Amino acid sequence: MDAFMTPELLVLLMFGTLFVGIFLGFPTAFVLGGVAMLFGFVDMGPDIFGLFITRLFGLMKNYTLLAVPLFLFMGVFMEKSGVAQRLFQAMHLLWGGMRGGLGISTIAICALFAAATGVVGASEVTIGLMALPAMFSKSYDKSLACGSVCAGGTLGILIPPSIMIILYGPIARISVGKLFLGTLVPGILLAVLYMIYIAIRCYFRPQDGPPMPQEERNVPVSKKLWLLATSVLPPAMLIFAVLGSIFFGIAAVTEAAAVGVVASILLAACYRQLTYATLKEACIQTLTITSMILMIAIGAAFFSSVFVALGGDDVISSLFLNLPFGKWGILITIMLLLVVVGMFIDWMGIVFIIVPLISPIGLELGFDPIWFAVMVMVNLQISFLTPPFAYSIFYLKGITPPDVKTTDIYKGVLPFVGLQILALLLCAAFPFLITWLPAHLIN
């Protein structure tokens, strides 16, 4: 490498080339791998291939990543089993008589479904197809209805067992089980904040979320109890089987994921949805999503290897640690950077590219690694709702009626973005919301 090619200049060139490639619409995995190949070959020559092979085998031997396809399969099967439809019917009867009851029901279902799937797209589309027509038929405000589904759907990336947590743990070298516990309270906190907002808004503006007519609520108590028992208890037992086995040290994350797969298949069989077509579709969707994730993981592993070899990690650490803001000012800077980057890059790109760089900075600043990691993941919730590349909005736009404009969705998500920022501030002000469970339930 020529003398004028300083590490600082290399960092600028690598990230510049990376973002240009992504913004031009090329697949993230190939952009990561291509940039790594280009800069690695220029600096190391043919030796770069040996480094790539070493990183590839290291990634293949990562036992925790086996949980990714297992949890994805469990989530897809839960989606196909009809659980969401039963849950919506039960919550509809339970809260439909309140102002904003359907919106509150939507958030509750999204939170419960998030704990059973861990995938944003599946949760949002499945629940949106049921909740939006119901809310529109009751004359709900379009922006409130869309915002509820969008924000509720993003809970799938935070509430365990989230795919993001499974990927984040090995990258930051943190126990996935501890991250599951650390994200549990913030995930519930977000759901509660969403519900409170909907309830308050509809209390003062009943036209935004009118209650369900009395004649539709005249259902025998026995039927309500039966519907609740058959819709809430089975997925709750599945969630307890998976997360409980992790939290109480009975099984590791990968083994618990296998338990979840078996339980989801049994649940589908109980609901008489276990067919060859369902099984085939679940396998294909799981294979497709897993392949995408692992391709990005491979490209990111190549990119980070070259980046570290060129001294880029030292440049980034020095840049942040020398900021004249103090540790909390640096933390705020990192959080703002993640919000801005999240407007243009999906969460997987951020986890694979940015997290390896900022995790050592958090340790250097003296922050608890679990707390810092969960703060980053709560922050990444915002990326799903902030344009121009707000994936949650795109998911919803694909299933909304023609009379719902994109501006209605943008208007609807803004208050929920504010609530996400509030949750982030609460987690910063009260760290025990994140750290208490991991410190007391897992050694």
C-alpha cells in the first residue's frame, strides 16, 4: 500500500464505496464481499483468500447460528397455524368495547406473536391483514390504524426469541441468553407505551378509535373464556417452553429453538393446519430467509476482516473516544449515528457492519456490555419506522387498501417513533430495566 494511503483514508474509502454500492441498489451481501475483496487484494495480494477461508470456516462452526433457521421455521409455522387469527378474535372481544380497543388489541397480539416468531415481516403482514380491515370497518383513523400495525410489528425484532438478538450475540461476544433477558423488559415497555398512547388519544379523540357496538360484544362469557383458552394458552405455552428452557438453564439457545420447532408443529396439528403444503411452504420460506442472512454474514465477515487488517477499527475507536463530550456525549453520538444510518440501511447491515465497531467502544467507555447492546437494539427499532428506507412502512403499504396513502402511514408512525425514543431514554435513565433480569437469572 502506498504511503499516502493512511488508515484514516482507507476507512473513508471503504465506507464510501460500501454506502455507494448499497444506495445504488446492489445486494448488501455482494457489496460487502466485493469491497472486502477489492481493498484486501490491493493491500495483501493473494494472501487475502487465505484470510477469507479462515473467516468462512469460523462462521460455519458458529454453533449459535444454528438457531437462526430453527427459530425462523418456528415463526413461519406459527404464522401458518392460524394462531394469529384466533388471538385477534379473542382480543377483539376482550378489548373491543374500549375506545381504541382494536388498536390496543393489535399491539397486544403483535407483542405475543413477536415472542412466538421473532420476525418482523411475518408478524406485521399476518396481523395487518386481519387488524386493518377490522379497524377500517369501525371507522378508525387511518393514521392510527396504520401506525398501530407498523409499530406493533417492529416488536418482533426486539422481544425474544428475536433473530436480531441471535445474530447480535456472537458478533458482540455476549451470551444470547442474557440478551434475551435484557431485551424482555424493554420490549414489554414499548408495547405498554404504545397501548397507553392509543388509549389516551382515543379517550380525548373518540372518533379516532370508536368502541365496538354493544350488539357485537354480546357474547356469552363461556365462549369468551373458551376462545381465550384456545387462542392464548397454546402460544403462551410454546413461548414458555422456548424461553423458559433458556432462562432457567435447561437448554442452550439452539436446543431451545429445536424445542420451539417441535412445539409449533404440534400446535399446527392441534389446529388442523399441519399439511404437506404448509410444511413445504415453511421450509422454502425458512431456506430463503436463512440464505439471505448467512450471505450477509459471510460478506460482513470478509469486510470486517479486511477492515481490521487495515487498521480501521483503531481509527473508529480513536475517533469516538477522542470526542470532547464525555462518555455520555459519546453514547448520544453513537445513538444519533445509528438513527441516521438506520434511515438508509436495514438492521442486518447495521448489526453486521456497525456493531463490531461500536461494541469495543462501549466497553472502553465502561458501559455494561448487556446494557449497551440492548440500547443499540432498542435504537434499531427506530430504523423500521424512519423514512426513506422504513421497512415496516413498506411491509404495510403492500397490504393496505388503495385509499390509504403513504402519507397516512408516515403520519401514523411519527408518534410511535417518539415513544421509541422515550423508551430509549427510560432505559438510559434506569439501566436496571435491562440489567436486572440477566444479572439475577443467568450466571
